[in-house]
Amino acid sequence: MLFFQLQKDHTIPLYEQLYIGIKNAITNNQLAVGVRLPSKRELADFFNISQTTVELAYSQLLAEGYIISKPRVGYFVEEIDSLPYRQSDIANKEIKKTTETLEYKIDFSSAKIDEDAFPFTIWRKYAKDVLDRPFKHLLQTGERQGEHALRIEIANYLHQSRGIECDPEQIVIGSGTEQLLPMILKILDTNSQLAFENPGYSPIPRHQLGQLAIPISVDTDGIVVEQLQKTNANVVYITPSHQFPTGAVLSANRRTQLLNWAAKAPDRFIIEDDYDSEFRYIGKPIPALRGLDVNDRVIYLSTFTKSLMPSLRVAFFVLPPTLVQRYQEHFNYYSSTVPRFEQHILAKFMKDGHFAKHLNRMRKIYRKKHDKCIEVFSNHYPQITISGDSAGTNILVAFRHEKSERELQQVARQNGIHILPLSNYYLTEQHYSKRTFLLGFGNLQLHDIEPNIHQLMEIWEISKKLI
């Protein structure tokens, strides 16, 4: 007979206790293969339970292959292969985290936005409207290029604000530039020689670029086109309206040079990343390079990361008409990586004019923060050089110091301050006399900017005296 007890006051049902007890007896070889189990009536009498309870337990064992049933004979233990088994010690170990998460008292990240200024009430209204039965069709897979309603609004916005004429069919929506750039390269040619600004932003991690990346220097007028012309690159990735991270604006002469370079060969293209063109504080907005292109050589790329929120994960590119067919051929299996509900919320937000109002408000907020940063450095730290201060949500601060950028970054981190050095964005090793850092102010409160800067300068031991 079976050597275990059933607990009638236990939270586990009786049939499940019986099933577990018999299964354990089989797997532990307490019941040999071929042994006949007690009948349902015998087992019910032994445990003082109903035959239905026994039948449920036997049915589960039968379904899982632990026993077999022979009509009018009974139930017998089935032969099962033994499984390799090792006692798990995961519960007794602390799993090592693959990524380090630090909480900073002060965060000068250039990737952060002003959280308090987001229009939660309006966004919530559109989210509530979309998440309802009239929009149940959004539960199905949508268009692979993204929702047509959102592509219409993006096309209208580009026409009004960036001087770009395009059809919604030229627009492809995806979940960030990191996902879209590999798609663009596949559309062009997998063997493309890709040039990047140096320093610059790369949606593809540097360790994955390998020999693909051809570094091209950047100066105060943007990417050095003459240097590009001497390479075998046929695709160049640039941020012409507000170069990241230096803040340089591509001059009119170099824009012409770059467009002429692209027009000289049929396989040459320019990928224009217009990531934060909305926030400019000096002069008029810089026209998009795509708006000047008459030879269909510019692929326009942008995102809502800075203008709305990084977590939205909505970016897009605009293909020249000549490449739309090639996209259709390469990605006929593709499904958009952005949830349809979020796309329709954003489309309604843009259509009703709230996106334009939000941008106007954010320009004023970021301009005040920008001006405060300049004021603090001008009044208290005249030995520090400021650059990249015409647009965006960060400035560059450069100064002489006996410590390296890495050492200064580590000192800041030890004091709960997050700030990144310019050297993080170089494709090649650079040697320069000044230590240069990106000081982001997007998510800083206006009244915190001055004390936060003073605290950073204090731990770096920077005073009005030249070091």
C-alpha cells in the first residue's frame, strides 16, 4: 500500500495530494514498473475519501504518462526514463546583475526631458478615448510602415515646420533610431561604407560597427566634407541642424558640398538625423537638409524622444521616392514595432494641435534653463569655455585640469552626480588639452541649476582661478 498521508484540512485539494504522493512514489522508485495500483474503491476506502477523488488523481497520472490503464484489469505503473536532476541553488545565491543601476542626486544627462512639463491630462484623455471598443480593430496587426493616421500627421508637421514635402507612403515608423538605421542600411546595400561624424552619435553600438564606420571630423561648421570626399564612403550619417554632441550647425557652403558629393554617384546617400531641431534659441530654425535636396539623396530620420518623451519609442524615416519600392521588396514580411494604440494617441495629439502647443511651451522652458546655465558659468567660472549653446538640451563645458576626463567623471559619480565626457562620442582616440563634458539641463528644475553646477564645480575643485 502507499506510505503517505492525506491532509484533509490542507489548502491543496485531496485529489492533487493523492496525485503528488503517487507520482513521487513512482519517480523515487518506491513503486516498481509494472506494479498494479489499488483499485479506485480500495484506495478510497484506505484513505476514507470518495472514489471520484481517486478517479481525478488517476486521470492526471494517466494523462502525464506515469501509469497505464488495462481495461477490466486495473492501473499499472508505466516505465519512464529517468531525468538528470540537480538540486537548484539559485534560491541561495544572489544573482549578479548584468547592468548597474545607480540613483544620482544630480543628473546632467543630455537624454533626459522635463518630466513636470508633460501634458498628462491631455495625453490621458486621448489614451482613454483610444482604449475603448470603437477602436477594437487596433487589437489586430497594423500596417507595416506604421499607422496611416500617424504618417499623415507626421507629413503635415514636416511640411509646416521643416520645409519637407513628402507623401505618407514615404514614411516608415519604428521604435527608435537604433531599430531604424539597420533597416535603412539594408534598403541601401548591406555592403555600404558608412561614414559617421567624429565625435558623433551612433544608433549602432560602436563595438558592432567594426570596419563599417569611417570617422569624419567635425569643426565649428559641422562635418568636414573635404575629408569625406577623400574616403570610399557612400553613405554618411549626420546631424546637420544641431550636431551631436558639439552643437555645431552645418554651414550653408558645406550643405551644398555635401549634396553635391551625394549627387555624383548613384549609390551615395545622406542619412539626416534631425533629432532635436525643435529647440533652437538663437536665430531662426535651421532648415532641414532634406528640404534642399533635389536629387533624392537624403533620407530624413527623426524621433519624438526629445519633443515628447524617450519612453514613447516612436521614431520615423522619410525615404526618397526612388527608395520606396526597394523598401517594399526588402520588408514585405515586416510588422511595425510600435503598438497601434500609442500611434493613434500620438496622431490625435498632433491632429488637434497639442503637439505644436507643447513644443512652443517646451522651447520657453528649455530656453530659461539654457540661459540660466550660461549665466552661472559666465558669472562664476569665466575660465570655462561654453560651446554648443544655440539649441538642444545640453551645452559643452571645457576647461583645463590635471585629472583626466575619466577620473573627473568617476569623482562626480562618487558624489552622486551623473555627467558624460565628450570622449564617449569619439570613434577614434583623441588627444586634446581641455577636459570637455556634456552638461544636460533638460530634467533639472530651474531653481536647482545654479546650486547643482556649483556642487559639480566644487567637487572638481574648479574656482575662478585658472588651474
